[in-house]
Amino acid sequence: MKRENILAPSILAADFTHLGEDIQTVAAAGAQYLHIDIMDGTFVPSISFGMPVISSIRKITDLFFDVHLMMEKPERYIQAFADCGADGITVHAEASTHLHRTIQSIHAAGARAGVALNPATPLSVLDYVLEDIDMVLIMTVNPGFGGQSYIPAMTGKIRTLRELASKKNPDLLIEVDGGVNTSTIRTVLEAGANVCVAGSAVFSGDRTEKVKGLLEVMKEYTEF
Ligand code: DX5
Ligand code: ZN
């Protein structure tokens, strides 16, 4: 099956004193999404940023805003994130008791719905929602911080999910998040991921060069 590969630079690793500039640079270099990590200090140890940042960067770019909610009870904030400019909203299966209802409310808010799984969470939690969602985010590190190393056991998880999706939801986007760089990206693409989040691999050094380097590799993978 033909595939579309998407690069999603994560602004968690951007230079916040020049955030607008960093975003425009990665967009001009060809990145299709902007990955926006929201951390609540409870579901994950750290706290990142919230709606005011999203509203303000919404004014300077048309990039797809891929909002990753690392928060407890994300259902409380779906409408608020949609209102400030999220195009896609991803919630953690571990954090939302009534996951099916949360997915419905993401769609009702007009956004694309994603479900994220921590490394230790089995794919079976998706059994009864896989057909209802647009994307699964496989965490390839434990969520909470940028700059960690890819967990090799996640390769088999991505592969199994792509097999499941080919039967149940062929258009499913599989996003990988954490430790994706020029040395691990082939592994995740080969396993069947097609949305690659990259934080430190994009925002450390020359952003244009880094984005182009990753996109170049992504172009080689044209079919599942
Ligand atoms: C981690 C976040 C990631 C993070 C990835 O909890 O969800 O999106 O920004 O950073 P890197 O690419 O540096 O591992
Ligand atoms: Zn993320």
C-alpha cells in the first residue's frame, strides 16, 4: 500500500526565545506537522506549556498542529485545545478512563483523534477503538522528557500494529515519538511508522539541514 510519510518536529526542543523563527524554519524546510507536547506535572513529571503558546504560534503558521496531551483526564481540555488551534489531538490510553467517549469528543470538536501508548502498555487496549481513530502514537521512550534513547523493544510493537491496521484501519497513521534521529528512523519506518516526531534531532544544530536530512530518508520508504 502507498504511504505518506510525515515529519513532526517537536517544539519541546526548540529555542523558546526564537520560537516563531524556529517554526518557520522547519516549515520552510518541508516538515508537515508541528508536534506540540503538553505536560501536566502529574501524568508525567515535567510541565511544559499550554494554550497561550498554541494560540500565539497559530497566528504565524499553517502547519498541522499535532497536539500530544501528556495529562491526566485529558477529556477536560479537548474543546480548549481545539479552540486554540489544534488540528489533531492525541490522548494517552492510560490517562483517560472513558477512552471511547474521549475519542468521540475529539471528533466532535472537529479535530483528528489519536491515542498514545506508553512503552509498557499493550496494543490490546486499542482492540475496540482502532477503527474509530485516525492515529496511534507509539511512545518509543517513556514520556516526559526530550533527548532520551529509543527503546528497541518498540520496533516489534510498531510492526504488529501496522499488521493489525492493515486489516482493521488501513489509513491509520502510526506516529513514533522519542529518540527518533538519523540512526533510528530507518528502523521505525521499516516497521511501519509513517509519522515521525523528532525533537532534539531537529532543534540541535542547523534546523534546515536536520529536517532535510530526515525527510530525505523518509522519501525512500514509499510502501507499506
Ligand atoms: C517526550 C515527548 C516528545 C519529545 C521527543 O515525552 O512526547 O515529543 O519532544 O523528543 P526527542 O525527539 O528529543 O526524543
Ligand atoms: Zn510528544
